[in-house]
Amino acid sequence: MKIGEDLIQKVSQIPQVDLGHFPTPLEECPRLSEALGGPRIFIKREDCSGLAFGGNKVRQLTFTLGDAVAQGADTIVHGAASQSNHCRQAAAACGKLGLNCYLRLARDHKSIVQGNLLLDNLAGAEVEVVDVPFGPELDVVKYELAADLKKQGLKPYVVASPRSTALAAVAFTWCIAEIAQQQEQLGIDADWIYTASVGGTQAGLVLGTKTLGLKMKPFGIAPIVWENKLERLSSAANSAADLLGVDTHVTESDIQNTDDYIGEAYGYLTREGIDALKLVAKTEGIFLDPVYTAKAMACLIDHIQRGKLGRDDTVIFLHTGGTPALFAYHEELVADP
């Protein structure tokens, strides 16, 4: 049996819908590696997952909307920041599946009808920008809306933690099994996998690598400050383990995640992130996004320059997508340094 096959079989038992193009590519980036003086770098292209310009949430929505459909839902309620990649992909997924989509987006400095917010509208979602901060308060708005929709005779499903985060961890446990098989095909055995995450994406990477006994260690770069993040990540990983029926137990000591590259705040760009974005574009023709992957790549570059990663190391960078946000940040991206 190929490595990861048993885990993929367990994943296949979880309710899901067919949304994306999987497996996503795992591409070597020799010019980027050369520009940085090593290590050997590969990019896992979750930005090529197909639906609505791609992104890691397509893999996650495979299971969250699978859960919704299995429960008989006809309506999805979601909400996040105004330029949310998750909401954009949810809106498109609902269109593909014939579900109603209601989005409640937190008003912020990028509440402009450009980038992801433009795509939300084009995909046919019922969108309202609300004066409520992104986080627990916005979840209250989502559940209140769902209660109203239920009174109208609809069958709503709310995309929210902890269920959504646990299913995201299932999705990225599957991603690790996929990567394990791709590594075998390519003849590599990566030392590290770097990604922008403070939730289910990294939780799944940790669960997957531990379950399969891989050498590869996940390193997460937080795009936002979340309280009790290690508890949140380990809890999501262990909930996913329960859903999958694997006996792996993830502890907080298994998780490496840094807040050091957030900058001013969530959704605000950093000089290092912009430089990283431009470097990857001009060496590999791959566009990162300004809020998540650019900051994660800035971390990877910094670790290389500080000697945390050597020329003989092999690292995978998980590109979580988010590229439509580039268009909402055009002024910052072309401003003089």
C-alpha cells in the first residue's frame, strides 16, 4: 500500500462534496532557491485548487459544505473580514452546489467592492457589511441571521468554529497524505513545511505528519493574533483525529507557530511581506497574496537568512491562495518603499 493510502481512505469516509481540483501541484522553485542561497524549496499549490481562483478553503469547504449537505441544509451562513478568502470561496461553492449563501462581513479598512468582496457579489451571495468586529461578535451575528432564516422556512448551516476548524484539520490531514505521495514520486523527503495559519490548516498538517510519522515538521506563521492559539490548534487536530478514527494525539508541544510576522495588525501589509511577494513573482511567476502567504514567505526568507534553514534542507511552502486580495491592496503594493 502506498504511503498515506490508509489515511486517504479514512478521509474518504467523511461527508464531502466535489468542489476542487485535487491533488494540487507540488512544484520545485529552483530560481527562488538560488536567489536565497538555498535551501531546496517546493511550493504546494493550494492556489490551484480550482474553484473561484483557488485557495486552501476549497479543500476545507469540501468537508464543511459536505457536512451541511449531509444535514439537509439549503442555505450557508458565513462571515469574516471584508476581504475574506474563505467567504469568497464559500460563495462560489454555494453557486456550484445550488445553495443559498448569506455573508456578513466586518467593516474594516478594505470594505471596498474590489478583490474578494467584488467576487462575493458576482457569485450571487447575499452580502451585508456590518459594524461588528471580526471574531466572536461576528459569530453572534451569523447565528442570529441563521435563526431568522430558519423562521422563514430555510435550512441554514453556519460555518463557524469549532466545527469548521476541525473539518479544516481533516482537510489538511488529507493534504499531508497527498504531499507524502507526491514526495515519494519526486524522490524528496522534506524537513519542513511552512504555511500561513493559526487554525485548521496547520492543525491538519500537524496531525497528518504525526500520524504518518513523517520527518517533515510544520511551521505556522500567524496572520492574526488569536488568544490561546496552541490550545485552539491542538483541539482542532484532536477533533479531526476523532472524526477520522485515528489514535494520534496532538499536544501543544507538537505545534510551532509564530506571531512575529503579523506587522501592525491583521490585514495590514508589511514591507518584508511585499518584498517577499515580489521576489516570488519575479523568480517563479507565482503570485502570493498580501495578507497571508506574503508574510509567511517573509518568515521563510528570514529563517534562511538567519541560518535556521541550511542549503542542504528541503522545505515545502504551502501556498494557501488569496490572490484576489492583491487587487484590493493595489495602492500599497505599488507605492515606493
